[in-house]
Amino acid sequence: MAGPFADPRDVLRHRAMNLQQYGVVTLCVLINMVDGYDILALAQAGSALSRDWGLSNAELGTLLSMNLVGMAAGALGVSPVADQYGRRPAMLICLILMSVGMAVSAVSTGFLTMAIGRLITGIGIGGMTSTAGTLALEYASYKRREFATSAVASAYPVGTIIGAMVAVAVLDTYGWRGIFWFGAGLSAVLLPIAWVWLPESLDFLLTRQPKGALDTTNTVLRRMNVPEISELPPRPEDSGEGSTALKEIAQPVHRKELIGKLFLAHALNMFAWYYIINWGPPLVAEASGSDELGARYSAWVSYGGIVGGLTAGYLCGTFGVKRMMWATMVSLAVLIALFGQFVGNTAVLMVIAPLIGAALFGSAVANWLTIAYAFPPHLRATGLGFATTAGRVGSIFGPIVGGALLGTRTDDLSLGFATLDVTLSVGTVCLIMGVPAILSALTFNRARRLEPGR
């Protein structure tokens, strides 16, 4: 049996990954894929639902926003649970919430029950956003951890593509309820698999040290083919008996990092991110006069996102997270500006679309890792959850501000000798909306890194 000072995490992370480790990462990927499906389920069902219930655009918009509200609540409420009580119970709870929320949506008979269903689903997705990626990061080797995280993030656009395919397959036969039943079934199938296969995080067990931590740790180590330990290591100084994740992250050293840098950086990032992801398709459709082209543009963004997210994860491990953060965020700003200049040019647009997707999901990976590495293991999920909530604020205001600028008209602009009626062009608006991505990179650049590596 290994001595008390032999950290089993070092063995796990410095060797080549085995089947058990890959299994944990794969399960996290599948869970996030279901997240991607669930997030856009109402968007896929929205047109049919509106016709069925006679919903106004305002009512449908409110239902769509309930998912975002739930995601913000889940990130705030569930992430501290993952740091306080474990990644495993937090993820199992989130899977239950996702399945229940989708089932409630499927059987809903009116606005209120659908709103409740979307809220519950959003809470599950919001809590899973930080915990699934965190667990994948903690079970991957040092050589593969950035790529493992990118695989989890890239599963999101795969889920959205699956959602579009399911919608086409079930709408005519089963109606909009079939979309929600399929999503509920996906979560329900994953729940028993996760119950059997998903281990608790070693980082959580060895830093938080809940009751029975030594026995649970050795059970996990045997499963991972790592030598057992005879006793637990000393607790981190700021995670003593009776302490909670919320109290610990409120300490000045963490609070300054979270509020002064990561809140602002991620909000700015999501501001630009959700502007182009929401306004891109309708602007393309409007400029081309073709809804089909808008949908095709959106699909190519998703395809580019899958490749870009995975590539960024690999390159983060090769060239460093900070370098990739700069590369992806600057690329995103430039591509948003270029989109505005060529929005009416179909040939150029089909080249720009996958590049925008690659920059979007590549930046998501690099920025997620920047946040994750800014906190010690016992506060990682909480830090990610809180920063994600700040990002949700940016995600709400990005499309709103973008829409306001696209409709801006300044009447009677006096030049002394004449007055002009000025309307901001799409190109000008996109140039403006790319600036927050640069500001985000500047802010992220100041974030600390507590993990070793590039």
C-alpha cells in the first residue's frame, strides 16, 4: 500500500489514460451532448407549438428565456453543491432535473406548465455546465486534460445538430411533444449508466474529505488501477472543518479574482458570443431573402464549432491556454466584423460560417479552462458556476444591444450646413459588437493560474 504522501492524482495524471478514465470522459461528453439537445428543444418545437396554442411572439420569447433563467439559477445553485457534496451527486441530480423538465414540457397543456418545464430543464443544464467539464478535466491525464475538456464542450453543437435531425423526423408524426419526449428519454437512459459508472472526483475526495473519504478514495483507486493510500493528505488551509464552498469563495483572495476579472471577462465574452450566434442566421436570411440559407449558415457554424472546439483543446495543451485564449478571442472579433461586411455574399459567407463556429467554441474552451485553472480543486465548480452566471448576463444583453443598434436611426444629425438621416449598417454594428471580445481577452489575460502547465 502506498505511503501517505504519495498523491494518487499524480499517478493518474502522469501516466497514459486507461479505459476507465476514457469512460468517465466519454460519459461527460454524452451528458453535454444531451445538454445541447435540451437547450434548443423549444426553439425546434417553437413554430409548431405557437400554432397549436396560438402563442404570440412575446409569449414564445418568454418561454425561450425561461431556459436561460433556469441555467443561471442552476449554475449558481448546483455548482456549490458539486464542491461541497461532490461532483457525482450534483451530476446525478442534474440528469434527473433535465429528464423531469423535458417530460413536464412534453405533457404541458399551457403556458405555465411549459414555463415550469423549461425552468427545471434549465436548472439541470446550468448545473451540468460546470460539473461535467470539471469531472472530465480531473480524470484526464495532464497530456489530455485540455483535449478532454474540449471534447465535452464540442458535444454541445453535436447535440444541437441531433436536435434538428430529431425535429425533422418526429414533428410530422408525433408533433412538438415528440421532441421533448425524445430529450427526456435521452437523460433517462444516461441516468442509470451514470449511477453505475460515474465515480466521485478524487480532487473532491482528497481536498474536501467528506465522511468515509478514505474508503471511497480507495474504491475509486482500485477501479482506476492506481495504488491505494493509507491515509488522507492534509486539508487545504481554507477548507477546514465546518467550512462551506460559498464561505471559502467569498474570501478576499478568491472574491477579487472572481468579481474583478472573471465575472467581467466572461460577461464580455458571452455578450459578443450570443450576439453573433443569435443574430447571424436572421441577418443572413434577410440579406439573401432565403430562410433556407439562414438555416444552412447556422448548420455550418455548428460544424465549425465541433472541429474548432476539439482543435482548440488540443492546441491549449500544446501551445498554452493563454495563447489560445488570445488567438480565439481576436479571431472571433475579426470574424464578427467580417461577417458584417460580407453578410450578403453567399460564397464568402459559407467560408466565414465554419470559421465563426470554430472561433466561438474554441474561445469557449480556452475561456472555460482559464476560469477552471484560476481556482483550487475544492472551489473549481463554484468558481465556474459563478462565472457562468455572469456570462448569462452577457448572453442576455448581447442580442438585445445588437438588435437595438441594428435598428438605430439618428435623425437630424446637424453638420452646420445640412442635416443627415443616418442608419447604422450591419457592417458597422458588427464592427462595434466585435469589440467586447477584445476587451474580454484583455481581462482574461489578467486571470491567475493555480494549476501547473502552460
